[in-house]
Amino acid sequence: MRVFAICQDELVIRSLDDVLLPSFEVQFLVESRPLARRLHDAGIEVTTGDPRRVDTYLKADIAPNTCFIIEDNGRRGVRKIIDAARDAGGTLIYVLHTGKRGANGRADGARSEVPDVTHMDLSELIRPTLVTELSRSMTRARVQQYQRYFADAARVLILLHNDPDPDALASGLALRNLFRRTKTTAIIGAMQGVTRPENLRMANMLDIQVERMTPASFGEFDRVATVDVQPHYFGGLLDRVDLVIDHHPEQPGYSAAFKDIRADYGSTSTILTEHLRAVDVSISERTATAMLYAIKSDTLFFARHTNRVDLDAFTFLYPLADAALIRKMEGAEITLERLEYVTRASRNGILRDQVFCAFIGEAPREDFIPYTADFFLQLEDAKWTIIAGIVGSSLIISVRNLGYSRNAGEFVKRWFSGIGSAGGHRAMAKAVVPIEAFRTKYGDLSGEAMTARFAEMADQFLHEPVGEKKSLVPSR
């Protein structure tokens, strides 16, 4: 296909020539003879003429399928050039805006005056590649810094949150790969170990060993890194760590030699994928499978809190992973044990103004609570779910929404940050509150009264003006 480019900027001409050849037959039209001579000497096919005259294009033997690229540098209008190209038989016309967008109103004017041509911004064409490369370079420098910092450590602890989910497990495995260490020199640990059936299935199938940690064991390691969690989560047991990598909103109250926290990412595995790619670490099938499964799990297969970079990471990892193993790990997540708590919520819950609230009582494991919250978000008339239950001596509150209304993280902080830990994203959040602290503030509520209180909290939060905070007077 032939491309006839009307440009006056030498850098633009040389760039287009490099990009379009050899896929297209390219010829340039310029007005300056000295410029034409320089380009000709550089081996670029170029001719001189007035781009506003029809005969200029007739002499160039324009065919109906010739593609025109007209440079608009914002300094003068391009309407006469477009009209001349059309009168000469041109039908496939692109305007390449190279000046400051909207300069003197000309660029925007060209778009409105000739809307049937295709408009392109040079900055928009360059930005994705340039931003990606610069970001990767900065990530490379950051990763190389913490790699050197960890290199001389005899033993490294990669600490996950108490009951690790797929994103935590995969991130721990990926970070160990980045450190180029084995499971004997870089321990993946957690305070409670893996308990949820689907997470145990993942750990077993991918041979991810998670060792039980105690506060006393932290001192046995030369370096400590946390992934998919920040040190504040451990309630003062870790006032300092060497590395934090997480996708949850940043929290205060600790110090770290290095940290990479990106709350706009859908998973920590996405961050670690960028780290691995930045330093060209070979990603094994096992690690790729774990990370791909983690991204699917944490984003509900891109149904919540998903960023473009999550899609990029998924696309990169997919051909490296074992898709059949992922299907096997996903398995059947509905169990009779889980259905018991879904039934409790259905029996005791309240659906009011598209908010479903339920208190499910005591549960042996924390995962029953977010599972129930996710389950009831599928209700036809539900846009929010607030599910609470007691695990041990703590009240666990799991909040879900469709992601386009008020912020779930702000909801839990609004009501529970003063008496426990609370945080999360727009579409999903969690609070962990000592049950005695909850009773002290809100009263010793029964099951139905507890559900009603959460519904009242939701009603006040969702209907008050944004930024306004009123205290809900506790009733006993």
C-alpha cells in the first residue's frame, strides 16, 4: 500500500519513514527545497511542492487507494491541504496532530471542520510505549536495589497475612524467584498457615510450603519482606521490615527500607509480574500458574477493582501458565459447610435499599464471611453486601459492592477504624474488631439487633453527603 505523507518537520518525517518502511511504500511531500535535499541524501523518497494545490498531487500520480498522512503542527490550518488531496482523488486521509493539542484552537478546529477524516495525536501514539518503557526502567532500578539489599542475607522471611489467599501465596513464590533463592534460604511464612480449602488445594498442587511463624521467630531472619500485606496488620509485632509489596491502600505506623505499594492495582501478583519482567527473570510454569490464578481470584476474573496493568499481566502470564491446572485448582468452591453460613445469612439477613446485611454468628474460619458477602452480591436487587461474623474473639466484617457507588473501604474506616483494623478498596473492604471493643461502643447486641445495626450504619453512610461524618449514638 502506498502512503503519501505531507509533512514539514524533519524529525516527524524521519520517524514516519523508520516506522512505516518496509510495510508500506512511503513518499513525502515538503515545501522546503533544502529540507528535501537533506532527506534525499538520507535515502528518503521525497518531493517538493505546494500541498494546497491539486496539481501537486496529480503530478505525484495519486491512486484511489493511496493513504494520505497530513501533519498538523498547529501553526497553520490544514483544511486547504485536505481539500486539495480530496480534489485529487484522495479518500483515505489521516491528520497527524504534532503540535500542542488545541494550540490557538487550530487542532480542535480541524477536528470539527473535517470530522470525516481520521485524526491522530502523535503524543497519544508515542505515550503508551514511552510510559511503559520509562515505568519499566524505574521498576528495574527499584528491584535491583532491593535485590542487592537482600543478596547478603543468610535467611530471608517472606511473610504473608495470617490466612494466605492465592494472591499472597503467588506473590510469596514470585518474590522468592526474584531473590533467586530456594525454599531453605527464603521461607514463605504466615502466623496461622493456610486453612481455606481452595487455598490449600492451590498450595498442595503447586507445592507452595507455608511455614507457621510466631513473633519470636521473626528475629531468626536476617531480612523480612511482607507481600500482599503491610506491617500494621500484625498489631505492632513488626515495627520495621526490609521490603513491603502490596496492592492495598498504604497504611502508616511502620518503617521499611523499600516498599512498592500500588492501591490502584487489582492484585499484588500484578506488581510482582512487573518486577519479574523488569529484571528479565525467567518465570517458571509453576510461578506463572500461581500468579495467573491469583490475578483471576483477586479481581473475580476482572469483575472488580481491575486496572489495565492487571490485564497486561494476565496476557503476559497466560502462555507461560498451565491452564488445565488452574481449572483443577478452581474446582468446586461450593461446599456444604459454606452453604450452612449462606443459609444463616439468608434466614437472618435484611435487604433494604439494595443493601443486604447479615450477622452469621460464630464461625470456625474467617473465609466463610467474605464468601457469604460475595455470594449475596449476586442477588438481583443487591448492590452492597455487609456480612459479619465472630471468629475467636474478633468480629469480622466483610463489605462488598458493585464498585461504582460509595467506597467500601471508607465505610469500614468510618465505623470501625477507632476500635479495630479497617480498610480496603472501593468495591471490597474488611474490618477486624475485638468483640469486646465492639460491644463497648455499640452495645451487647443479639443476632437480629446486630444485623439491624449494620443496616442502620449502611443507611446513614450511603445517604449522608460525601465528606460529612455524623456519630451514630450507640444504643445498649
